[in-house]
Amino acid sequence: MEKYLDILEIAIYGSAVALILIGLYGALTKKSLIKIVLGLSIMDSGIHLMMIALGYLKGGTAPIFSKGFENSADQMVDPIPQALVLTAIVIGFGVTAVALSLVIRLYRHHDTLRIDEIKNLKW
Amino acid sequence: MVGSPVLFVAIPLLAAFLIPLMGMIWKEFVRIIPGLVLAYMLVLSVSLIIYIQSHGTIVEVISGWGPPVGINLVFSPFSGALTTLMTFLGLLVWLYSHKFKRNVDYEPAKKYFILLMLMVTGSVGMVLTGDLFNMFVFIEIVSISGYGLTSFFVRRDSAEAAFKFLLMGAFASSFLLIGIMIIYTQLGTLNMAEIAQRMPQMDYHMKVFSLIFILVAIGVEAETFPLNGWAPDVYTQAPGPISAAMSGIVVKAAVYANIRIIYTMYDLQGAYEYLLIIGLITFIVAETAALKQERLKRMLAYSSIGQMGLAMIAFGIGTKEGVYAALFLMFSHAIIKSLLFFSGSYLVYNKTSKYIKHVNGMGKYLPITAFLFTLGAFAIIGLPPFMGFWSKLALLSAAADSNLVILVAVILVVSIVEAVYYLRVVNRIFFFKKRANTKPEKPTINAMIAMLSLAAIVLVIGFYPDLVTGLIERAADDLMDKGRYIGEILSKN
């Protein structure tokens, strides 16, 4: 059990970092607008996973005072990162929605989704 | 106490979401409600400023959770002065755009005013909040409404500018989240006062690491040098009053966040030098870039970036005179640049490309607007007896007091560049012949009132700078006194 939890922790941190890097790569190198938005969204997910993992306590319980858990405050996982992530997910959703609607506008205006063909403004 | 700082966030947020409902009852409500709300906020913040002079800083605890745990709003002389400035500018932006799209359509005006209210909410919230994560949320409110407002005109290239802004803003918000996360894992708190108090315990490398992430993130909104690529495009493509609101309200809030983090939260050696150098680079690059611009609003955008660079230089000097000069610069820049954006938008009104050559000969057809633009141009260059003169003088004397003679020389030389490109436009307005394909557009009466009141402030403060210096000096004292800020908030527990 102990060993399983160790591996799980490494896996969570590893996948969080991997997601951030994949997202950065996608957002910075891809030419398609949709893929850029996807990259941003993946990077956000990675950061959210990282934040949850940071607040996690090995073998801890949910941060709720209930029957049988009255004196177990030191075994509870940190609730603040969870609250922050909830807010951050909503914000990320909003940004993605605005980005996709802008992509639609850009497509209608330029008839292309390639970012290197949209250069009416000086980049 | 006449009201509480919570109202600065709650009322505009409520109004923003009530606007579409009230619009169903009577369409004019959509245009009237924002003005009423902003006027109320202005009255409230002026009366709170008077209140805190005798009673000290107001720390508002939200929902009964004391400062280290819950969210708190701080109305100190510094944040109060900025709140007053922002609500005043918000009111003028509303006044200027009151008749906006009146003859065209109901739907765009509704969205415009909702987003404008959200933008003011976010900026005021950023200034008032005492919680780091709360600041992140407000920054996101400002950015998302900013994306929407930038892409407002469908026929221009506005979606492109907005997407560029969004790309940088999304990266910035991710970085800010990482920075906040590092601080939280190291110190276990998000309250800015408690972070400031416990900052010496933090590991040095983690400190530098988190500061870099946070500064990069906020630097995007604050238009610092390598991160300001969005600003010229956004200012060109957004509606005129929104350009004014961006440079006058949003960027001021971001600079506040930057300064609060460097001055209050961190105790790092070299952070002031960072501000000084990055401000100097921003100032020089932006002013020389402005010189070669062919579009009026793009030129104004680069000038706005340059002025923010000046404010950063002044903050980077690090003495009390420097902070005083920086706040004075922020104040005068907000007023003057709004005047320039307001009047400049009318000078190139009928052309979507907004080239500088379109202002040719407008002095004959739009005498008052052209005169106001000229007034703004003279003021921002720093000619006496306008407001810009006193702020630049304060900066130069602060630099001279700290023995930074080279800095004084560089600022003066770059100011000549600034004078050249502004006077070039003024020359075109008055001494060139009007181009055949440009059509002068008379400003509406509301826009005229907004511009005239800004011009009156520029002139009155130019002749009687004492009217505001006391206020700014108290704000500077407040910012420099880190121990008092921490004490005032944490004693509320």
C-alpha cells in the first residue's frame, strides 16, 4: 500500500509536469489556432493537477469534520488548493470559451485558421 | 463611515449583470445605469478618502473570516487615491460613450456597457484586495472583459488584436498561478500582509523563482517592455473610449499590483534595480517606436507604454521622492492620455485605418477638439504650465537627489523624441491642408463635456499643483511604510 502510494505520487507530479510541457509546446509551436487554444487548455489542466497534488497528504482524508473524524485535522488534505483549483478551472473555462469564439471570428474574417497567414496587424 | 469598500466590487458587479434585465424594461436603462453606478462609486471613494484622513486605513473583513484566513479589502491612502482616479476616469469614459452606437443597434451597446462595468470592477478590485489569489481572480476579470471589448468592432482587424492579447493573457495567468502556488507551498498563506511578514523565512531561490513568475504575469498587463506586444494592436483596434480606459484604468491597476508585490511583499535585493532598468528600456524602446508610427492611435499606444516606463523608473529609484514622482506620473498620465485618446478618436473618426495624415487640417473644422488634443500633447511632453510638467519635474528631481545624473540626461533626451512626434501631429492638425477624402465628425455634447473636464483638470492642476500633492504624498507615505500595512491588516484578526 505504502509503495503503491509513492508510485502514485510520482505519477501525479510527473503527469502534471508533462501536461504543462505538452501544453506549452502545443501553444508555442503549432500553427493552427484551434491547436493553440487546445495547448493553452492542456497547460491549464497541468497546473491544476499540480496544485491539487501539492495539497495532498499521503493517506489523508477529505477535509470534512464528520462522525469518526473529529480529531483528525492533521490527517486531512489541505482544502485551500482545492478551492483555488475550482476557481481556476472556471476561469480557464471562460478563457477557452472566449478564445474559441475569437477563433470563429478570425476564421470568418480571414478564411483561414493558420496563424502565420493572419497578419494584417504587425506582429 | 458612509459606506464600505466592499461596495466598490459588489455594486458594479451587480449592475453589470442587472443591465440586460433592466434593458428589457426600458432600453435607456442600459445607458443610464452604468453612469449612476460609477457616479455613486466616485462619491463613495471621495468620501472614504476624507474619512480615512482622520480615522486611518479601513480594512474590511469579508464574511467574518479574519485577515490571515479570509479575504480582506484594504482602503488605504494609496489604494484609495487610485480607486478615486479609476472611478473618475470610468465615469468620464461612460460620459464619452453614453450615446455610443445609439443610432445603430441596442445589442452591441448592451454588451459594451456590461463589459465596461466588469472592467472597472476588476481594476478597482485589484487595487483594493489584500489577498493574492483574489488579485488573480480580479486580473482575470479585467483580462476577459478586455478581450471582449477589444474585439468589439466586427469590421476591423479587432479579433486579431484580441487573440494576440488573449494568448499573452492566458500565458500570464498560468504563470501567475504557478507563482502563487510556489508562495503558498512555501509559506502556507495567501494573505499579502502575512506573506510580507513571513517572507524572510522563505528559501532564497524559491523567492526569486516565484517573483519572476509573478512579475512576468503582471508585466503583461502593466505593459513592461518585452511583454507589451499586445498593447499597440489593442489600442488601435479597440473603440476609442476603451483605449482610454485601458491606459487609464487597467494599466494603472496592474502597475499597482506590480509595485505592491515588489515594495510590500518581497524584501529582495535588486528588485528596485530591476524596476529601474526595465522601466528605462521600456521608456526608450517605446518612445523611439512611437516616432516611426504612421497610425495615430498606435502612436498614442507607444507613448502610453513609454509613460508607464517612466513610472517604473520612478518606482525603481526607491526613495520617497521617487515613489511620490511615480504616483504623480501615474495620475497625470491617466488624465492626459485619456484626453488624448478621447480627442484623437474624433480627429480620425471616419477612417478605419486611423493614419496620422488623416488629421491634416482638422484644426479648421474641429477647432475645440484640435485645441484639446494640442493641450494634451503639450501637457504630456511636460511643457509648463500644464500638469505633466510637475510630474516630470518631480521625477527629475527625485533622480537628481539620488545622484542618478545619467538617468536625468537619458530622460531629457528621450523627452525630446517625445516632443518631436507629438508636435509633428499638432503641426499637421493646424498647418496642413485637409485631405479630400477625410470628413470631420462633430463630437457629441457628452464627449465634449468629458474632454473639457479632463482639460480643465490638466490646466487647474498645472497652475495649482498643491491641490493634489498632499494626497499623493500621503499615498507615497502609505506605500513606503510596509510595517504599518502589515500591522493594520493583521491586527484585524
